[in-house]
Amino acid sequence: MEDNKEQELKAIRKKLKELLVSHLSLEDIKPEEIKDDEILFGEGLGLDSLDAVEIVVLLQRNFGLEVKDMNQGRKIFYSVDTLANYIYENKK
């Protein structure tokens, strides 16, 4: 059972990285160069508040999920790992 979860999380992480690179202004970065635990905002990947809005849209379009509380969003949007776990835990 745990292997299944890890396989699914791995697939979600891969898709997230591809979406981030293709939809945000990350021309110089390849999806595989983004570490799972790399901080997305500020000194990490360097995303900003406009990117956060775009991530909200990506979550809605690609995973059918909404993040209404931006305080909760700060924790969810911390890294690819935290995003993947949120998607995994809340998928329908």
C-alpha cells in the first residue's frame, strides 16, 4: 500500500514540476532540476505572488482542487513535495 502512495506522489511531483516550468516564467530551468523539497518562493525557486495565483489556477485546472485560505496556501505552496502531498490527500 505504501509503495502505491509513493508511486502516485512521484507521478504528481513530476507533473507539478512540468506544469511549473511550462506555465510560470522558468525558461532557464528544466523540470528535473527542481528538487522535491526546494522552497518555491523567495530565495528558493524565486516565485512571487503572481506565480502563487497561477499555481492556484493550475491546481484547479489540472487536479480539481481549490485553495481558499491563503494562510493554508503558504504551507501547501512551500515546495513541490508539500504541493504533491496536498494533491494526494485531497484528490477525489
